[in-house]
Amino acid sequence: MNLKKSTNGDGVRAVERALDILQAFTVNDHELSASQLLQRVNLSRPTLYRLLQTLVQSGFVVSMGEPQKFRLGPAVGQLTHVWSSGMNISALGQPVMQRVWEFTQETVALFVPQGNMRLCIAEVPSPQALSFKRGIGYQERIVLGASGQVILAYANTSIEAIERYAEGIALDPIRFAQELRQIRTRGYATSKNALIEGAVAIAAPFFDSHGQVAGSIAVFGPGARLKEDKLRQFGPLLVKEAAALSKALGQV
């Protein structure tokens, strides 16, 4: 999305007003009329209706009944689901991450897929002076690096989906699909210099209660420490601990 800077701040002000409308709803006031909304937000009636129309079109507000009333829409529920899922995974993953961190002494992170991106929802930084870390909230293209590729490997990603995810990146979809099959056979993914020169990553997938891949647990470190023997040692550990997280998430 290409956002152009507004010289008078009208765009930002419109967002602020829309958020005021959403925040006017409470547990005790989950349905409000236009008159009730006007008592809670400092807007003119035309501006209120214009913003309500936009919120209805985007699914953040729904309109119903006669006389007309408004309530929060399914788009709010979707955001709530994404937020709560991330929080649950992060909380349940803490013991798993701690065990991996104690064994590897490298940065350990949890990632979840977000369309063509992956999002870091939890991280325990390495205690060592030379280390690599992403930070909670970090996002990156899902096709780049072990933590994203292992998710794709277990999501039965099609060639067409790979092409969409890799748009603008010099990547051969056929060869990439073959690499994903190799990751599934091995059980974990590794990458070197994928995003940062000198960085090495290794990641294993975890699954939700429906058996669908829900994300990955990854270890990051410098190539000077994470050599092939370490990767062969860490790989089975990550697979084991990822399975423990999957079980905590309800996978049978």
C-alpha cells in the first residue's frame, strides 16, 4: 500500500475520528444509534454518517434494525482473533523457547504467518556479545529465510502461491518448491545469509489443534558459531520442542 503524506493532516484526522467511533462501543453499549454515537464523539452528523458508511463497507461496523442502530462488525472480530491467537501462542511458547535458549545460547523467536509475510510474536535474545535478533513485531517476506520457508513447507504451498509470495524477488518457483519438499523430509529448515550477511537460522514448524501449521520456532546466530555440526544438533531439538508447543496448542 502506498500512503501519501497529507499536507493538512486530513487523512490522519479521519483515522482518529473513525477510531473514536469504534471506541464508543462498550460491553454494556454494544448497539448504538447515530444519536447516541453523536453524544460520545465530537463529530457533526454528516461526518459521522460518512465515516460510518466507510466502516460498514470495510466490515468494522454493521447496521441493523429500525430505527437504525450500529454495532461492531466481523472485521473487529478478525483482528481480535489474530491478536488473541498471537498472545496465546506467545504465552504457551515461553517454556519451549526458554528450553531452546538454555540449550543453544542463541536468539530464539516465534513466528506466525501473516499473508505473504511472517510476524515475530516472541523473542528471547542471545546472551552472547555477537548475536542476531529480530524483535517482537518484526515482519519479513515469508519466502525469505528458514523461519518463513518452514511454514510454507508444511502449508502445502502451491507453485501459484509461491509466485505471489515471491513477487518482486528473484526466485525460481519450481526450484523453491523442491526445496520446500526437502524441508518437509528433514523436518526443519536452515538458511544462511538470507537476510543478514553472516547470519544463520534454523527453524521447525508448530501446529494448531486442527493440525494446520500455525508458525515456526527459530534459532538465529552468527555463522561462526552455527556451523553444520551445530545445525545437525539443533535441528532435532527444535523439532522436539516445536512438537511440545503443538501439543500445548491442542494438536492431538
